[in-house]
Amino acid sequence: MEQLSDELLIETYRKALDLNLNQDFIDLIYKELYKRSLHDRVKLTS
């Protein structure tokens, strides 16, 4: 995950949500977003 740029990580998270991918995968991406303090840059949807 550390090799992904911030923008690519955000894009990956949004795409994973759009495609309704495995929740564990989405959570893993979100944890990395949080670690990088990027979680406020993504629109959270439920």
C-alpha cells in the first residue's frame, strides 16, 4: 500500500465502493487512508 500515491489510493477506495468489492478490502484501503490522514478527502458513503 505504501507504494501507491495518495491520489491513486483515494481513487482505488472510491472505485472499490462503486464496485461494491469485499468489505475487508475496502476497510484495508480506508485504514491506509486514515494512516495517511487522507480520510477527510474522501466522501464517505454508506
